[in-house]
Amino acid sequence: MSDFLSAGWSAYIALVTLVGIFWCIWLLFSQLKVKVKLNPNGDVADTGHVWDGDLRELNNPLPRWWMWMFLISCIFSLAYLVLYPGLGSYPGILGYSTDSALMNSMTTANDELKPVYAKYVKMDIVQVATDPKAREMGQRLFLNSCAQCHGSDAGGSKGFPNLTDGDWLYGGSPDNIKTTITNGRSGVMPPFPQLDNKQIVDVANYVRSLSGLPVDELKVARGAEVFKANCVACHGLDAKGNIVLGAPNLTDKSWLYGSSEVAIVETVTKGRMAMMPAQDKVLSPEKIQLLTAYVWGLSNNKQAATTK
């Protein structure tokens, strides 16, 4: 898809658009020179198409009003393409863009809603999470901004974390969650091309054994050595992970890409890359505060209820 962003494609799109409009104009004027054929009695001749026995298609000229409307439409199209973007990467004289229009509308909306959110900005995240109105607003923000990946119930799916189970790649404290929402995260599990298929299957069995899944014990013994040599730098000797790196805990029941041997072998062989997009350009600090409180409360609802 990146090829379509090149200057060549931009020129091609602009050329096709302009040729199409000018061809329509040429076609219109070329038909003005065609004279309508008349029968000897002075009636307009037909095209030879007859339906239902006596329904003839006459060869009448185009109505003048229709021709003028068609011409005006073409002229309007050319004027529009000069003023607004539409010819490849040409931005138009007015410099309008949907991105800037969206950002302006969001800025306006954020300014209008600041008084509504103001009191929550000064409150602690845990306190915000206990406020029913704040939770309702946080839920709406979640459904608008986060549900596309994490699901409307925040249960996640393959490659998208479950936000309700208390298992956090980068830490589940209010500050860590707020940092994640604000700045985003980029998680990378590198592939291990230096390992052969046997070693990868062995380490997959070892990793499965850490969370009590059925394994081949002989492979587990060999896989433990492979793990120590290749995986402890990120996941630690105890395989509990590292929230600084976003390396997952391999000893619990949470699996972002699946716990089967096939899924783990694929992860080790090909690696994984995941990204949580930053929201600081989309959501105001006030909205991020409410969203943080809502997400924190999803896995700490008992604590929030006790605090209340």
C-alpha cells in the first residue's frame, strides 16, 4: 500500500481525474454537432428500438437545460479540485484537510467539556474510580476509543490484552496505566532464528510447563536449558516477566497469543510485534484521567468499592 503514496501514483490519479472531466466536456460539445434526423413527414426519426409493439425510442436531441446542468457540474468539479484536495497529493488552495477538521472539532469539544471534567482532574485515580458518574463517562470513553481492540467488555482477544484480569505487561498501577494510555506502548518479541526446530519445540514445552499445562517432560528438561540461554534476559530467571520491557509473565494463565504448543512455537520462530497507540493527541488530559480510572477499576473493582 505504501506504493500508492509515491509521487508517481499522485500524478497518475490527478491525470485520470482531469482527463475524465475534460472527456465528459468534449463528449457533450461533440454531440451538439450531430443533427437530428427527421422523417419525410417532419417527425423525429426513431433509433430502431421498439418495445411492446408500438413503444419507439425517438432520437430527440438532449434538452438544453440538461446540457447546461451537465456543463455546470463539470465546471463545479474543476473548481472544487482547485480549492480542495482531490488531485492526488495536491492540497488545494484552501488547504483543507479532514485531519485538521477532525482535530479542530475535537479541540472545540474538549474545551466545551472541560468544566464537566474539571473536578476529576484534581482527584486521585482511585477516588475517581469510585465515582459512579465518572465511571459512566469513563465507560463511554472506553467504548469510543478502546473497544475496537479490547472489546466492549474489555476482555480482549488474540493479540489484544484482557484489561479485566489484573495481568499487566507494563504494570497495573494507576500511573502505569495512565502512561500507557497517554504515550502508547510498542511491544516486540524478537524471533530466534539461531534455534532449530527441536530447540523451539523443547522451549515451548518448558514454557507451557511453567503454567501447569500438559507437556512432554523430556522436552521440558531440554527446554529449560534453551530458556536459560535465550529468554531470561527479558523474562527473568523465574520467568515472571519485566514490566519495564513489557515482557510477559510466563508462569500465569494469561496468554496474549495462545497457550498451545503451535502458538508458542510460532511466537518463538517468527516473533511478535504489538502496538498500543498513544492517545495524547486524541484525548484531552481530562478524558485520559477518566479513562485511566475506568480501566484501573476494571481489575480493581473490589478495591474501588472498599475505598468508597
